[in-house]
Amino acid sequence: MAISALGRQLRAQRSRRHMTQAALASAAGVSVDLIRKVEQGQRQHAGLDSIAKLAAALDVTLADLLDKPRGLVSGAEDGELGALRRAILGLTPGGAEPPTLDEMSAAVVGLWQTYWAGQYAHLARQLPDRIAQARALASAAAPRDQVAASTLLAGVMQLTGSLLAHLAHEDLAHLALAAADRAAEAAGDELLHAAQQATRAWVLSRQGLWAESEHVAMSTAAAIEPRLSRATADHVAVWGELLRYGCTSVARSGRHNEATELLGLVQAAAARLGSDAPTRYVGGAFGITVAAMKAVDVAVTGDKPRAAIRLAERVEHPDRVPTAMHARYLLNVAWAQTADWRSQDAVDTLRRVDRLAPEVLAHQTLARVIIEELLPRRSRQRLPGLVTLADRVGVPR
């Protein structure tokens, strides 16, 4: 049986630390049997909570243990990550005339549209210059324009942190988000600051730091909790986003009853808004479709694939949310189909993701996990299209 990327990395990292399987099991609080089966290829996947424990015990990141590629997988040219790193650290030469507020505002809108379209390579090439421009604008702005300029800088740095998380450069992402937070404080906008914390909670969750992510999301949500009958749409959307990320972290921690309770609050916030239109502080969208997609995610995390598939049938208009969000939701559907042994359905769903947002597919660890789970099933099913997908995302076969 083929050994998964997780199995190969687990054995390599354990050997690097000179740990026996028993020693690692003890340190991580998992069974020796789990480690043995994953390393030998007898078990193609393990729960995310177990993988996070193994990563912590081995002192590596979740991305490292899952063998997630770092940097741009497709569309890369030369030096995008180096240029981004220099820009975040303030090492990009200045001297250019800063743009006007209107020019920078239009640029930020365009950057977010590129991000949510899943066009990561194009975005990575644009951001270094935009970071320098946003900083120059904030530095040169007249007092009456300082709040607006700081808000734009916060948006650019938040976007940079979000992109870097997808590219598996989480520590650099946190540096960008720290700069975003400072800009939000300079703007004096409580909701802008809360939106930065929502992104921070999401990045922490991607690292498997679920307790930390939950704390950031839920403490910030408590601080801005609105009265739903009176609050503005922006206020409800930011609160709902924080609850959505808190729900993710609670579910990933294995506390599925609590996650279901939080999901109810997410749905209440979404019902208050109704539509899934973007708001001032939520770069993507928040509303009833997003909440319905989150219900599918909670069911998948709770290892309830059939419930997830039934819930997916109730998501009426997934095309109303940004492309990258839609693609990530479809990966949850594909995983539920895989777990329920609807193998060809899972392949067909992955092909939909590839058509919709090919760069998103290449940067999603879940896509690799699904493909690795499906490949051994070709001994019983043809699964047309699977080999092409494996080649697309770099999964050995």
C-alpha cells in the first residue's frame, strides 16, 4: 500500500528527533497503533487533532507534517516571496510619490478581488509595491487624512498576511498581521481592529493552534458583541466572522457539541444580515450561504460525512460567495464524499474545484489528503480524472 505524505513526513521527522514510535506516542498523547499504521501506509489519514498533537511533539508546523508546499505552487516567476519579505520588513527602497487616497482605495479593492478570485501568483507580484505605497501614503498623509490612510494600510497588510498563510509562510503572515493591527490602532477603529483579529484567528487555526485561535476569536467577539436588533451590518458581519473562526477552532479541538452551539450564533448573525454581500470590514462575504457552508464544515470535522452531504444539499447558492471561499467549501464536500466511499463523486467535485480555482486547489492541504485517500481505490474503481488531479497538485502515485 502506498505511504501517504503524512506517513513519509511522520517517519522522517521522528527519525530526525531520534524518537521511537512509543516515545512519540507518549509525547503526543496518541496511540502507537495510529503512528505505526500511518507510517506503514495502512491508514491513509488521521484526524486533524491527532496530526496537530504529533506536529507539536515533533516541534514542527502542521504544514511541515502534512508536506504542504511552501510558496507559490503554480504561476511563480522569480523572487515573489523575497520581495514580499523585504516589503513586510520595510526593506523596500522608498522615494516614489505616494498615491492619492482615492487611487490607493481603488487599488486595495482590486487586491481583495484578486485574492478572493484565488489568483495568488498575480497577487504576490502586486503586493510588494502596494505595501510600499500604502506605507508612504500613511506617512505623508495630512492629519485630516490620517485615519483613511491608516485604514488602507491595515487592509493591505491584512491581505498580505492572508496570502502568506495560504503559501505556508505563517510566521511571516503574523508579522504582516502585526503591522495591520498597528495601522488599525492608528485608525482608531474598533471594528477594523476586530477584523484583523479574525484574520489572526484564522491563521492560528491553519497552524493547528486551535486553543490560541479560539481565544483570539472568542475574546474579540465578546468585546464587540452587538445587539442584533440595532447593530449595523458591518458590526454584525465582523462579529459573525469572529464566531465562525471560533467555531472552526472549537470543532477542530474535538468539542463538537460546543461547535454546534457556536454554529447557532453564526447562523443568527447571518440571518440578521440575510444576503452574502461583502461589508466594509469583511473582505469576502458573510451571510446565510457562508453560515450554511460552515455547517457542512462542522459536520465534516465531527466525522459525520453523510450529515455533511445532506447539509451541502441545502446550500442553495454557493456561487454567491467569493470564488476561493466556494472552492474551499467544495473541498469539504469532496472529503465527505470520500469518507462515505462515494469515490467518483469526490473526484468529480475535485475537478469542479480545479475548473473554478486551480491555484486554490494547488495550495489546499485538504485536496492533497483527499487525493492520497482516493488513489489506492483505483485497484477497485477506475476513477477517471484522479490521476490528472494527482499530477496537478504534485501527489506521488
